[in-house]
Amino acid sequence: MEMTKVNKQRLIFGPILLLIGVVLLIFWKNAPGIIISGLMAGGLASTINGIYSHCKYGVQAERDERTRKISASAATYSWLITLTFVGVLFYLNYFTLLEMTVLKVLSIVMLVMIGTLILFYAYFARKGDVESPNQLVSTLGQDILLRNKR
């Protein structure tokens, strides 16, 4: 069965990273856990991604115009929600309603960012077609102008 070049690279690169992580774990005494964990996680993710992409898409294109449009819109809406959330966290901290460490804030912000991206992507993929935020704002603006002319 044929395989795309990218999937071949993923399936070669992933096990190599895993192997390097295991070798370092065995032979490097007092090795920093973050290095070994990162190598093994990256290798595992690359291998799983290669297998999944090959099984799902085969030699077909993984991305088309529709998925790019959905991804861009999901990322845009995710950033808008995340920036609003960061502003809320700022004011919660400013008025001492909630005190958090930097690690907690970054963790929560990353969770919100990734979570909203996944939710918006799933929503737009199910919906089918996507209006970008610029189109939505311009459409709303045109509607307001048309109402005022009447």
C-alpha cells in the first residue's frame, strides 16, 4: 500500500525519537526527566499521527480549501475568546478577587486556547460552511446601514 512522503517521515522519525528516549533512559544516569519525557512523547505522537493519517487519508490530500477555511476561522474565534479570557483574568487579579501564580495562569490560558480551538473546529466542521469574522462584521455593518437608509 502506498504512503505519502510526510507519513513515511512521521513513521521513521517517531520510532527514532522513541528509541533515543529509551536509550537515554537506560544509559544516562540522573538524566533530566523532561528531556526523556519530551523525546518519548514526541516520538509516540509522531508515530500515532503517521499511522492515523495513513489509515484515514491514504495517499489523498489531508487538507483542502474547506478544512483550511474551517481551521482559520476556528483559530480566529479561539484567539478572540482567549484574549477576552486573559483580560478577565487580569482584572480578577487586579482587584484581588483571585490570586494565581504564573504557572496556574499559563496553564489555564493554554487550556482555554486549545479547548476553544477544538470546540470551534468541531462546530464549524459540523456546520459545513464558515463565515469568517471579517465577513460576519461586514455583513452586520451592511445590514445596519440598510436599516438606517429605510
